[in-house]
Amino acid sequence: MVIDDAVERCGLLQNQIKELEFRLEEIRQVVIDFCQAQGLNLVYGKEHTITYRTMEKTAFDEEEVRALLQPEGLWLEVLKLDPSRLKQLISEEKLGKGIGKKLEELRRVISSYPQLWVKNLLMKSRFSSGKVVYLMI
């Protein structure tokens, strides 16, 4: 393949990918709107299923957490508000009685977004191992 042909094919494929991604997003939104309107979390086509769920991202207010942990001598273990370290402290039960519960009460949803998982119903029978293949979109 000559380089100018490769460059043109690359550009063409990039344009096709962008168009497909745009069309996928439109269809994805149709599925999300339908699931939300009908209160469904699983929808079926002839060959595929799609699982719908709203995902939430949570966080803590730093000042509230500091006010709760500092008197217990635990703020230095967090040093800077680190959600994963806070989750670890809660799960290790290092926190005094009631502190873990209060800390959980400080957790806030800061954003949420819909997530879809596509499952090919026909593919399951094509794999001898019986593995299910999921494609997140």
C-alpha cells in the first residue's frame, strides 16, 4: 500500500468512526429515554439485550469530614480528603463507634449518569465455554 492511500484510508476510517459514534450515541439515548420512561433496567432485541442502570459518583465535603475526624485523631491518616482512603477507614472499622456511620451520612452524590451494557444473545451459544460477552456503551 502506498502511503498516500494509507493516509486517505486512515482519514476515511476516522470519519466513519466519528459518524458511527454519533449514531451510537443517538440510539443509546433512545434506549436510555425508553428505560427511564418505562422504569425498566433490562430490554430485549432479537439478538441482544441491554441492561440499563444509573451510576452515581459520590464525594465528601472536606470541612465536614475534617470536623468529624480531627477530634478522633484520624484526620492525619487522611491528610488530604481522599475518598478511597475514607472508604478503607470505614471498611477497616478503625473509626470509633458511630463515626463510620456519621461519615457515611456525609457522603453525597455529586453526579450520576446512565450506563448501558449490551449482551449478544447469539454469541453465548457460539462459545464452547459458555462465557457471556458484554460490551459497555
